[in-house]
Amino acid sequence: MKIFNNTLNYQLVLAYFAVLITLGTISCTRESRDICGKSTYEVASHEPMQMSAYPAKHAGDMTVCPKGAGPGAIDGQALFVKNCSACHQVTGLGIPGVFPPLAKSPYVEKDEDRMAAIMIYGLSGPINVLGTTYTSVMAGLGATMTDEELAAVATYVRSSFGNNAPPILPETFTKARAKHGFRSLFSIQELGEEK
């Protein structure tokens, strides 16, 4: 038996599969998304929420919770381990003389705009961190990570390894991209060196 005995039958079969794929895609994108353990439907219903100190402006925003808390939050710790720990180590202590520590670093705890620029674009050249000069290169993460993912990593780092700085929201990374555009690695002198 011939299934495709003419062009019309062939076109109908293709249209049928296109409809199935489209319906599958639509059903996947309409699912509720968790924000720090609350579904977007709960957030949108204006119920009082106890989550991080930085609630989303509206249900479509992704709230970045410290240390990746909440079942639906972006897990900053997992992203840190995957993307940053080879150099900065899972302890945040870095590799002495090679890669700088993130633990108790003023570059982590202070200027969040500077931290966002370093994470997006990377850093080259000498940098003095806690009395030691490092000359290695940090590759930028902006090409491979979203602003939400970068914020989750930054928030994790700023609340780990003995650091006690507030979260960084995705908007900080969005503004940094808009401010600096397309460019190569920064030097610390361009962004402001800690003395």
C-alpha cells in the first residue's frame, strides 16, 4: 500500500506533524514556573509571600534567591561549581598565586556593578586581591550565561565563603551589558581597583 500516492497526501502528513510539534511546544511553555518555591500563579494572585528580601516586580520576573534556595530558583551554587570552581575552587579560596580567592574579597563584597562587568566580560592583567597579585586571565561568562544565571552565581558567591553581601539582581547584569556593549576583557584599572 502506498502512503504517499500523490503530493497532496504528502503535504497533509507534513502539516499533521507540524501541528503536533507546535501543540507540544505551546503546552511546554504554558507551565507554571516556580519562583523561590512559589508558582507564578501564586505570585500573580498577590498572596503575601515570604521569599528573599528581593521579590520579583511581577510574576514574569525570576527572583534570584540566596544560595539557590527554592525548588524553582536558579541554582547559583550548581552554576558556580560548573563554571567557576576549576579556578576559584569549590571553597572559594582560589589557587594561591594563580587564581584569586572569592572568600572575603572586596571585589565580591563591594561594588556590584564592577562584579557584574567582570563576570560578563572577563578580566585580564594584574589584580591585587588580599595582598597577593594575580596575573591570570578570567574568561567572561556573558556569552554563555543569561543575566538570571549570572545573578544567581553572583548571589551565591556574595553569600558564601564567609562573604555577607546582598544579592545581585539580573537587572544589574542587563544594565552592564547595555553600558559596555560588545567589548573584550576589562583590566581592573578600568573598573576601579581596590586599594
